[in-house]
Amino acid sequence: MKCPFCRNGDFDVIDSRSQQGDFPIRRRRKCSHCGRRAWTTEHLEAAPLKVVKKDQSREPFDRLKIRRGLEKACYKRPISGDQLEELVSAVEAEVYRRYDTEVPSSVIGEMLMERLKELDQVAYVRFASVYREFKDVSDFVEEVQPMLGERR
């Protein structure tokens, strides 16, 4: 890095202080030519994760969009906001752990349905009806049949 004051020397790092969380890294620097000192800060910038939709279009990953969809599926169900937030956070963490640049929307949908099935079966069927685009009652029956078999 060139010195911002004299533009001749290198602005060498004397001391670095990293902080926890989303705070920037502070670096104490000194010019090798003019001797001036200053603090600089560095922020980490993550590459945005894209969601590949069914029609192959791409859009940025949006946890609020996932939350809104779950809220609709869980409307008037005994599910707290904290439970929904945990579900969204768990899926988001898994997506970022498994994918670097792009994730298929089908993967996100399946992750959500898997967790929602454990949380509330009615909300699961509501979510599945929209996600899997049920056309008629037979689609509902096919989705619910395995759950009915587990209860017996």
C-alpha cells in the first residue's frame, strides 16, 4: 500500500488489532519514506450467494423471503417467532456451509420442508402445497399419506 501522504513510500503495517464479530480489523501503519503514521481499517466482504430458481434465473439469497414464506405457512399455528427464526437460521447456516456461490432453490425448499415437518405437520403441508405446486386434492393425499402411516 502506498503512503496516502507523500505517495512515495510504502505504508507498512506496524500493528494489527482484530476484533470479534463483524467489527473491522484495525492496522497501525507507517510510511517508509516520510515516517507518518495512521490507522487503517479493513472490512471483510463476503461474496453474495445466489439462488438458482426453477426457471434458471438467479437472485440474491434473502433470508427475509424465506421467513415470509414460513410465516404464511405457520399462520394461526402454535409456532413462536423464535422457533421460526431458529429454523431460518439453521437453514441459512447449512446453505452457507454447503454452497459457495450458487444454491438451487429446490435444495432450500427441501431443507425447509424437512425441518418444518418436525416442527408442525399442518404448517408443513401448507408449505408443501405452495412449494410443490399441488394441483388437486390427490396431491395433498400423496403428501400426507406417509405421515398418516407413521402415526399408527
